[in-house]
Amino acid sequence: MRIRASLATAISLALLALCASPAAAAQAATTASPSGATASTAGAASSSPRARLLTHAASQESAASSPPFAKAVRSTDAPQGTIAEAPVPVPASEIPPAGRHLSADRVLEIAEALPKMRAVRKEYPGSYGGAYFKGPERWQVSFFSAKGAKEIGQVIIADASGRVLEQWTGFQVAWTMARGYPGAFGEHVNALYVWIPLCLLFFVPFFDWRRPFALLHLDLLVLLSFSVSLAFFNHAHIYASVPLTYPPLLYLLARMLALPRRRPGVRGALGQTAGSPAVGAPPAPRSTARPLRLLIPAPWLAIGIVSLLGFRIALNVTDANVIDVGYAGVIGASKVVHGDALYGHWPADNEHGDTYGPVNYEAYVPFEQIFGWSGTWDDLPAAHAASVFFDLLAVALLFLIGRRMRGPTLGIALAYAWVSFPFTLFALESDSNDTLVAVMILAALYFAGSPPVRGAFAALAGLTKFAPLALAPLLATHGLREDGDGWVGIRALRSRALALFLLAFLVTAAIVSIPALTHDSPNTIFQRTLVYQSNRGSPFSVWGLYGLPGPQLVVQLAALALAVALAVLPRRDDLVGLAAACAAVITAVQLGIDHWFYLYIPWFFPLVMIALLGCLDAPAARHPWAGERREADSFDRTHVFVQEPRGLRIASQ
């Protein structure tokens, strides 16, 4: 066991070393518990009524499906601190229990009289209700269908006054995250006094007053328009919030598909790159792209990056709540270190936290080792530290990618966009693992000129969360397109590059899968991850909200076809084209999934910004970095193959 733990720790440290040095290389309750247990068990570990009460995607689907008096609390496997407010059944009686103002019969009468509950009970003849203690000051009344197969309604009542605090029907019974509890995700970042200034800080520096109707302005506003959907979500208006996410996703998909089109003078990674013609080749046509104009000078933006990073870290330390996704990372890291089975037998308060790839859990190992884990859903300092580290990695990678493409100004602009965009702070404040996905994809872009390193990061991204596997064909064929010259030597080099990518992808996937495959069969992993994700229903997509399996299948097949098409059809092979194509694939995949959430925006946001800002020309020399255009006169520093009278020469860009 000690050997396996050492191996797991070594793998995790290697993963973080690769990311940290880019320039160098669920169901929430047992079947006998009402769905209120989902909220309470998750939140009881907090010292305040945070909406850690609401677990995120993995553990919400069908929490309550059995008669109300079958069991008082969860399995004893759950830590005591996590079940303090779990619904406790109370037998029918007209006498208030000790320490209570209301009796079980009285709270049932209050709940049964509500028009909303009467309406839903008419739809389920023979339904019945049960009363529960919900903490020391509240009651919960749950209504079940005739055979107890489904919880159809839920009411929360104040014990002291008999006032109805909450009443829920439909999917909001089981999906407590759909109830609009304040601070459920992101805590105080949702406050208008935080969100609106961030929106302004994000938009204003890129505003060009000379061209007020520039398309870039619309692009940035579309990115911010997810805020409208989030506002409805925060107020529990799911039938408004869900449809409002699709117009910006569709716009971004169309916009990203327009950018990878091959343009004169833009060649692949194995051909000449824009702005740096090969020896003996005719001069590249003069760029017609408009310059990147920043309303605020880049040195001031650099100061803004430092200030906003300090703000983000301080907010994470003092205000953020760890949702079930971050909690799952810490649990998985503990399992890896102790040599336990990674899939199956998870704690009751995060029963389906094993729905991600093994890299997700391995990436948390160093933080779990440094900060430890108490075994309960407490403040989880390891999850906080991991989230901050992933956030810093994303900022660093964006700067390095921008600097490589156009010089320090673009690097600063991209890094600033990340730290000022409110949805990246939303992910940081939720301490989710979604920034890790962005980091792996950005690392693959940074090492785009190296097929084996690109292949390794493609595997790491896909085995963190599985959606980025759709990028594998695109990343595999990057820079491998024919230039129309028919050089046999270049064809051979292309084949070698593809082979190196595939070999690195497979070797990396095999290595990071060792901790999982040591204890779990491939079938177990498949059932606990992809099968579970595909079978669970969710109201957080139009497909689940309105029941549209047929159209959803069409969209999913179209996303698959798009991923293959972008991998094989001619397109610009610089970093702009690669980022835009990756963003298009990720967006298309998200359009077809069952469960979409705002934490997924950071998956494609940095790619979108690289494509939008990278396609602009280098800025005029009006600041201390006057020579930056000469330093970064190509989109992608890589190898260029040049034909000379004596044969093929490899030049470095």
C-alpha cells in the first residue's frame, strides 16, 4: 500500500509540475430519506446556513423516493457533522414534541392547505404526507406518491410562528440547487456590488471609442450576457434561466467557427506562420487585421491583474464555500493516497463524487497531503488551496500564450480578461474543479508546437472531465494539413508528429489511470462515470427541462461531426485557429449535454479570448514595450520546414 501511495503522489506531483512550469515543458440520500436530506447533509458542516446545502451536479437527481418514516437519518457511514439537520421523521400527534411549538398534525394541516400542494396532490391520487424535524427551529413536510416511489412536494415551516418558509414541487423537490438559495454557488460574488463592477472592469479596457460598434464589443457583451441567466437562476426561475443560456452559446459557436477559416498568409504549424515568411518564399501579405487597442495602457492592466488576484485570493479564503465538486476532489485524493478503490463506496454526503476522471482526484493529492482532510465536509482548506493554485496557473498560461503570439501586451490583456471576468471568480468562489479543465486545455495550446507534450495534456484534460476528449482529434491533427506542395519529407514528418501525439496520449492516459485500475475494473469505472452521467436527468438543459431526447441526440451527433470536421478540414493552423476551433468544439459539446451549469463557462472562455484578441494585429508602439512586435512577429513559435536547393531545412520560429 505504501508503494501504491508513493506512486500516486509521484503522479500527482508530476501533473502539477507540468502545469506549473509551462515554459519549461449523486444521489444525495438513501432511498429511505426525503430529498431535504440533500440540502441539509451538505450544509450542516458549515457554521452558517450556506448553500453548501446545495450539492452541485453529481448528487441531486433523485434524492427522495421512499416512505417518510423508513429511517431517521443516513447511514452511519456519514460523519455526524454532516447529518445534523437531516430530516428526522416525527410520528403523527396533536401534542407538540418537547421543545417545539407546533405538533406534527398541525404542520401537516398547514402544508395540506397550501394551494400549490393541493394542486400537486390532485395529480397523484392516493398521495400522503409526513412531518419531519428540520433542525431545531423548522419543520419539513414531504408529500409522496401513493406507493412512496416519488416525493412530489415539500414544505418548510417555521416552528415558532407556523409561517411557511418554502414550498417546492416538481424537480425543485430533489434538485435543491434549483431553489435559489442565496450564495449557493459563488457566495458573495453574486452580490450586485461585486458582480457589476467586475463586468465593467472586464469590458471597459477593451472598448474602442473610435469604433463603438466593433464586433469585439458585441463578443464581450455576449460573454457577459450569461449574467442574465444566472440572475434568474439565483431567484429560482429555472424556466427562464435555462433557455437564456442557449443564445450566447449559439452565438459563440458561430463566432468561433468563423475564425478558423484559412486565410492567405496563414500556414500550419509545419508550414510557414503568419508574419514570418520562410526563406526563399514570397513576402506574406500585409495584415489587414485592425490593431488591438486598449483603452487602459497595458502597464496599468498589469497592476490591475495583481490587484484583482489579491482580491480573488482573499475572497476565496474568507468567503468561498466548497461545493460537492471540490469536496469530491479531496475525497478522491485521500483514496488515492491510502490505496483505496477510487470508484464506488463514497461517503453518503457525496455518494456520486466519483463521476470524474482519475486526473481530477490525482491533482488534489498534493493539497490533501499538505493541508490534510478531517474526513468531514468542513472548510476543506485543501480544496481552497487547489482552487487558488489552478486559478493562478490559468492566469500564467494565458499570459505566456499571449506573449508568444503577440508580445507582452496581448499576454497581459488575456491574463487581465481572466481575472476580471466574473464567471471565473464564480468558479473560484465555488471551489470547483472546472478551472483545472481550462488549465489542461491551455497547457495543450501552449505546447501546440510539440506533438508529444500536446498529446500528454490532451489526455490529462480528457481524464479530468470527459468532455475535453472531444478535442483529441483536433489537437492530434494540429499542423498536419497538406500545403499543396506534395513534399515527401514533410509527409513523413507529419506522420511522425501524429504518431508522437498518439503515443504520448496513450502513455499518459495509462500512467494516470494506474491508481484507478489497481482496484477498479474498466466496467466499474465506466458505470460510475459515463453511464451515471448519461442516465441521470437534469432540469439544467432544455433537453431535460422540456423532455427533448430526440433533438438532443441530433445536437450531440452534430457536435461529434463538428469535432471530426474541424480536425480534418483545412483551417488556419496558428494558435488563433486552434483556440477558436477548440472553443467551437467545447461549446458544441456543451449545447448537447444533459446538465449545463455556469461553472462550465471557464472551459471555453479563455479559448474564446485567445481567438478574439489574438486575431487582432499587434498594438502600435506607444508604451515601454515598443519592440514587442519584433519580438513576437508570429502567432505560434514552432518549427518551420523550408525547401532549399539542397533539400529540406528546419528553421525555428
